[in-house]
Amino acid sequence: MQKIHPSLAWMVAGMSLGALGLLLLMGPPFTAKAQEPKRFQYQIVEVLPDTQTMQTKLNEFGAGGWELVAVSMGNMTEPRLIFKK
């Protein structure tokens, strides 16, 4: 097994630490842009409380890229479907 001279090992360690310090002082190589907050649209749809009507509306809005986020019963006879996009 070959021995490494201690002064050579110290020199390599010193150069490595120096290079690391230089990189830390230089900072990141790019500036990160702040992300814009997402903006959403909301749509409230009143439907008749039967399954077929609700399913039709859900499929219609889903095909248009809307996501159902809540169902509010309103006056207890006409559910309100709340979508966001």
C-alpha cells in the first residue's frame, strides 16, 4: 500500500475547502423568480336535486376544465355546485 505524504494531503484539503468557500461567496449561479400566485375562477351552479341532472352538469363542467370543490344545499331543495378552474 502506498503512503501519501501528509503535506500533500493538507494541500489537497486546503484547496478543496478554498474552492468550496469561493463557491459559497459567489452565491447561486442564477436568480430565482418569485412565482406569481395562482388565480382561480369560480362558478356556482344551481341544479335540480335529481341524480341525472347533477351528473349531466358535473360532466359538462368537468369537460370544460372545471373542478367541483363544494356542494352547498342553499334552500335545501336546489343544491349549488361550486366549481373552480
